[in-house]
Amino acid sequence: MTRKARIDTAGAIQHIVIRGIERKKIFRNDADRRSFLDRFGTVISETQTPCFAWALLPNHVHLLLRTGLVPIATVMRRLLTGYAVSFNRKYRRHGQLFQNRYKSILCQEDMYLKELVRYIHLNPLRAKLVSDMKALDRYPWCGHSAAMGQIRRDWQSSEYVLKMFDAKVSRARRSYRTYVQKGIAEGRRPELTGGGLIRSLGGWQQVKALRKAAIRFKGDERILGDSEYVERVLKAAKDRLERRYALEAKGYNFDRVVARVAAVLNIEYRDVLSRSKDSQTVKARRLICYWANRELGMATVEIAQRLKISQSAVSRASRAGEKLASESEFQL
């Protein structure tokens, strides 16, 4: 069966699960875990990708992210490729480190964000890597310790999570910890590790009951949320895909985007691609990055090579280009 394309959109909450090839270890010691976290912190900081929860297990990783300046696929490619190269060089190994396709589930924030934070942060306890909640509070390889203020992780969006429990940090931490502890009794939550209608509704019994009542729900394995949310996400994804196909059918590519930018800004084609810091050239680069990345779906690494700038610069320019296009009513 052909795998469906990933779904992503600006502001989307994504539960990411990364597994080692053949379920083999991807972390052999604490030095490996530090290496992964250092790389992860750098990538999500540069791409302004909020991280609400995370846990490193010996052979897999859980992440809870919000799509920021760049698509999650780009974030994951930078993270996983860089770590795999470093790991293979360190241990003089060859071949793949991760499974070909990490799991990515788009989640409905108001229904699932708190539950997913709890589920992910309880992973070390369920895996018996720590003995109890007190040990989990201090465990360095899980985002729970940062949420509890035991370890500083500047790149983790702990404040956002804590504000869901109370405006005052001290009270929020107590309420958050109580909430996490209550989740221990719930055990493994398969409905939180995969999207789809059955899991979103809590299992087959709920689905059957709704069918008997003649209630129909829209479901998709890539999405964790109610029927209305699933339909809204799928429609937005379809609209973006159709827009991209329409542009490709008209012959749009990187060079065509550059030409369009030159036209809307009334500057020479060669000036658009120059590395000048002139205000019009800066605007041109921003529009190119936005249209090439968001409209055509070009990878940031490819755009960076064409413009001779860094990937992080492409990400920043893309966001600024979106604002410029909106305010000036520029269209590709």
C-alpha cells in the first residue's frame, strides 16, 4: 500500500516518533544523548520550532513540536541526518541508523496537547528507566525535568505548558506534576501514538456505538482529532497541494519565481540574485524564499544553495517574505 504524504501546516502540533533501524539502540551512552539534544536544541532554535515535550529512550525518541518557520520535515531532516552522520563516524559503522520513515501525527491542540505532554514525559517511567516520580523529576533525558525547573532547557517551551495549569509558576508546577502522576495509572495509551478515526475516538467500542446511532466521523491515520478538525486539516492540505500543482503546471520553478519577484519589485533580474544589502534586494530575497519554499515546496537547503545563504537565513527570510507579500498584496 502506498504511504500517504505527510500533513503539515504553520502552527500545527506534531507528535513525532523516531525509531532506530530494526529497533536497535540509537543512544549507547549519555554522550550520545547530549550530542542529540545539543543538535536538536540548535535546529529548533534556528527554525523557531516550539517544543512542548520530549523523551529519549534507548531505541526511540518522542517529540511534541509546533511547526514554526520551516516545515517539520525540514527540521527532522537536519536533525536526523546530522546525528546519524556523527553517530556512524563515532562508532565506525555504516548504513542507516533510523527507520526510513519516522512517525508524524498532526494533533488537535485543545483536545490533546496536555495529554500528549503527559504521555511523552511518562515514557522513561513506563520503560523503567527511572523508578518513580521523584526520579523522573530529575531525569535529564526527558522534558519533564525542565518543566519542573530541575534542569534548564532554554529551547523547551515549558512556560507555555505550565500556563495551561496556572498563571503562577510555582502553583502551575504543582498542578502539572499532579496531572502527570495521575497518568501513571492509565498505562500505555495507544490512541495517543497513532492518528486515525478509531484511535481519535478511543477504540472500536466507541466507533461502533456511534455507528449504531447513525453518527459518521471523518478519520485519517495521520491526524489525531475530532471529525471537524480532521476535515478542516484535510481541506487545507488539499488546497495547498492543488495550488502547488497549478503553479507547476504553469511552469513555475525557482528561475520563474526570481523573474516574478523582479517584476513585482521593478528591479533587474541580476539584482534580485545579488548579495547586496540594498533594501529592495533584501525584499527580493524574502519574497523568493517565501514563494519558493511555501508555494512551490522547494527545500530550504536547495534555496540556500541557489541564493548562497544559510538554511536558517532562508527560514527567517521566508517568514519575513510572507508578511511582505500579505502587506503589499503581492501574488506569485
